Amino acid sequence: MFVIKPYTRKELAYIYFPNSFTPKTATQSLRRMLEKCPRGVEVKKILQHKKNLSRADVETIVKIIGTP
């Protein structure tokens, strides 16, 4: 069960893509997924310069792309 709480960018990417071989691969996959969403640009701006995501950031991401 997914819990909305603060995560690092890498942690969140691994939650969405648990079979990724590296953190970089998971993060790139999450970024690509966001680029395909209509509101993905908004979320991409949230992720762009942050290593640590707040609870509100994670909640916004989940609302846009769904629960992992």
C-alpha cells in the first residue's frame, strides 16, 4: 500500500518503477511518464530541481499520474 509522505526523487521513482536496474533508470522512466501526461509539465517543474519531495509534491504527482 502506497503512503503519501515525503520521498526523495529516487525513492519515488523506484516505487513507480521497482524493476529498474539503477536509480537513474527509474528517475528517467518517471520523467518520461510525466512528459506524456497532460499536466506532466507542472509535475516536471516540481521534480526539476528537488532531490527531496514534500508531502504536497508527492500528493500532486499521485493526483496527476495515479497511485503506483
